[in-house]
Amino acid sequence: MLISAALLLIGALILLGVLRAWSPGTPRPFLDGGGKPLAGSISEKTFIDINGVQQGMFIKGRDAGQPVLLYLHGGMPDYFLTQRYPTGLDEDFVVVWWEQRGSGLSFHPGLSRGSATTGQLIADVLALTDYLRRRFNQEKIYLMGHSGGTFIGIQAAARAPERYHAYIGVAQISNQLRSEQLAYEYMLQRFRESGNRRMVRKLEAAPVTVKGFYTFNQSAHSPLFEEPEKMRRILREDVLAGANRLADAAQ
């Protein structure tokens, strides 16, 4: 019994050490040509009270005066992915990688599962939005939801549209079954038109999931990490300009 407990303790300590080594910890600052922190940039990990719960986030931007973009993650926080798959969003925005209540930096052992309801998460989004508007002195900010984050993001934007320049849905959840059917039919048609027989055979054999009004060649779910250059182009030329010239229907 004691040996088993000791082995479990050792395993837990090893796991803790691995997680600490892997953790983003304090985010790296942006550096100037001389290797010093870039003046006017922002790179921080911070915690604030959101509706009575201490919640954490990473805030990154080469220019703290750029528009604020609040990012809503899906099933798990994914800021850690930016170390290996940089998005480049912090070139054009002050990106707020918030980790929602009960997740990542915002996990608390005493937090009840019942507190993370859809209504509560939407209220948290709106409260954090107001904090960011005050802190960065911006009347409106941008809101981006990814995967599961789109479910609360689109509802927050609908509830308070006056607080946002735009809402950006990445792998948007709506009517999921119908979404799957439309995406499959659309991609099958496009590959038939382009003469890509290999992809037509694959799709006919096993339907795949490709969501959204912007089609990505290498990504069906996370273009932010998998095709960041195209994602940034869409944000720069369409979202920031209030246009949709690059959307599939406009091509």
C-alpha cells in the first residue's frame, strides 16, 4: 500500500514537473532590433475577477494601440499552440487569449460544474469585453470564437452587438447536422469542378467536415494555426475593412 502511494506521488511530481516545463508561464516579450522589449508592445499573463471568479488570460500585441481581439477557445485553451504554430494575429491586434472559467488558468478545484452554464459563460464574455474596452480605451472590440467557443461567441455578439466591430466564427457551430451536410455537398461539388478525382473519391467514400464561408486547402477546423497567412489576409482585407471580398460566395 505504501509502495503504491509512493509510486503515485512520484508519478504526480514527475507529471507536475513536465507540465511546468511545458507551460507557457510568463509569455515572451516582443523584442526590438537590439534584443530589448519592444516599446509600446504588450505581452502578459494576467488574472482578473470575472463575475466573482478569478480568471486568467494571455494578452499579446506588438502595438498596444491596435484593435483588441478577444479569442474564445473551444474544448480546451489553445494559447500553448502558438509557440509551435504562431498565428501572427498579434501583428494586427492586441489578442486576448482568455481561458474560460473551469479551464486552464481559470481552473479552481472548488468551482462547481454547474457554474459553467451557457448563460454564465456568455455573461463572462460580456463582462470581460467591458473590462477590455475600459482598459484599452476602445468603444468596440473584435470577438473571435473557435469551435466550441463559437457557441457562446455568437450569442454574446447577438446580445450586445454595440460592443463589437465584428464577430468572427472559426468552425462555427449552428445547426450541426445541417452544417455537416452542406459542407460535404459544397466540397464535393468544388472538387468535381476542379477535376480533383482523388478528393472526389475520398469524399464519396467518407464525408468529411469543412465548415465556414472561407475555404482553406489545408484546414477543416483550425485555419488560425494551420493556414495563418490566409487567415491573416482575410482578417486584414475583409474583417478590418468591413468587407467580404475574399469569401467563397464573392469569388
